[in-house]
Amino acid sequence: MGLLDQKFENSNIVVTTMDNLLNWARLSSLYQMQFGLACCAIEMMAASASNFDMMRFGVIPRATPRQCDVMIVSGTVTLKMASRIKRLYDQMPEPRYVISMGSCSNCGGPYWEHGYHVLKGVDRVIPVDVYVPGCPPRPEALIEGLIKLQEKIRNESSVQKKAV
Amino acid sequence: MTAQEIHNILNDQFAGTILDAKLENVPDPFVKIAAEKILDVAVFVMNDERLQFDYLMCLSGVDYKGKLGVTYHLFSMTHKHKIVLKVEVPTETPNVPSVESVWKTANWHEREAFDLFGLNFEGHPDLRRILLPDDWEGHPLRKDYQTPEFYNGMKVPY
């Protein structure tokens, strides 16, 4: 339970806004879609493993897109895979977020010049919330990207209209 | 068995179809065969007791500007010797007999050479693209290939 149960000693009535509550619930339990494509997937696995442990942030990998909140696109996105990524993104229920991990999914990476089969950045098919640079990014960098996504979710508002 | 001996055996059996050979001072000695005869040569080198090349290590397509080629890297598990066979075909009619009936691994290797170079392997049971999407146009590893502008609505260049 962490911080909440230490705060209130006399009563157990908490007054807050609905936005705060929903945002806190969403950012603390971002179920991740296992979506490793290439070398960045190894770093994503390292970030989930014991030394860097993404699970303590509530990020549990789920195999199906229907049950997850965040899709971490890690690895080179080829044109053959891009239509499948679009389909999987459409299958995720809202609110959904995308973290683009590594330079291949940010902008095409080392294949930007001669890669005839590489999609130069996954943001050409799906909207991305956080870009994590690196080739591959260290697990700490991925966790910082996750924290930035959590800050973005903390500042969201259910009454404010969103672009997408 | 040395490359020179292998070349002599091939020359005895297939006089006239050996176009070129480079056997000295190269890391991979090769023998260049006429393209129509490659299946007969493949059956021979697989079954002959002195040669017994039963392992096709690699089958690669090549684009010499103006011609296409196929390179076969062969190894013998029993005699532990290697040889390379090369064929060349013109770019307008890139037809090569398939050696899939001899070495089954050539199934996927020839599909890759078809996918990336456009080499047409006659007699291959299932010649279709293996790496690129099925509706891709063009054969990318040719020297005169241009990257497409759009593929299925996605912009391809940077």
C-alpha cells in the first residue's frame, strides 16, 4: 500500500478529485504489452528482470493487447510488421499509451538511409507518447521513459478533450 | 581432396560445361558452370563416391552489373572438402534450374535469391517471397533498385 496508509491515522475518509484518483490508479498499474521486435527487446527484458525490475512500478507484461495499457515498441519496425502493429494498437482498449523505445522505432535508427524495408519511426503508423532514445537504451533509460509517461498520465484530465 | 583434383574429376565428367575456375591462392576455390547444366552437376557431385558433397552450406544470389549469378558453397561431411560452384545468367532471362531435389535446404535459399534478386528457379516446388511482404514490388538487392516512395500508404524514405 505504500504511502497512503501512513497518512491518515484518525479517519479513513480521503477527499480528492476524481481525476487524481483515476490518474493514480492508471499510472500505478500500467500493464505492458509484450512487444519485443529486435535488440531493444533484450534490454526491455533486462529492465523487467531482477536487477532493474519494472514490475515494482506495476508494469506487468501481458500477452494479449486486449488487457494492456501501454505498448512498448522495442526494436526495428519493418514495413511488413507495421500493418500488424496498427492492428494490435487498434485492439488495445482506451486509455492506451505507446512508448517508442530505441532509435529504430523513434526514427528508423541506423537504417534511416538505406533501409528500403524499414519504417522510419513507428509514429508513422501509431501515435506515440514517449520516445526513449538509445541504441539500445539502458534499462534505466527505459524506466525513466516510463516515469515520464507516469507524469504525463498524472497531469491528464478526464474533462479536457484530447486530440486523438 | 584438393580443389585441383575436384576440378579434374568434374572436367572428366562434364567436359565443355566448365567455363572458368580459380583454384590457387584464393580462400574459396571456385568452378564456374554453364547455367543449364547445374542440376546434372549437382546430382553428380552429390552421388559420386570420391566427391560426396552432401551439404549445401549456402546458396547466394549475386548481381554482377549486367548479369546475375548464383553461388553454391558445398561441403562434404565424409571427405571434409569444400568447393564453390558459380553460374551466371543474363539479367533479362534469369532462369536457373533448381537444385532443391538434390539438397533440400536449397528450398529456402532459392526463395531468398528469388525474393531479393528475381532469379527464377525452374523446378522449384514453391517459389514465392520469403523475407519481404508478398505484395512488394521489385527485387531490392539488384544494383539498379530504387527505394519506393510509398508502400501501402506508409512513406518509405526518411
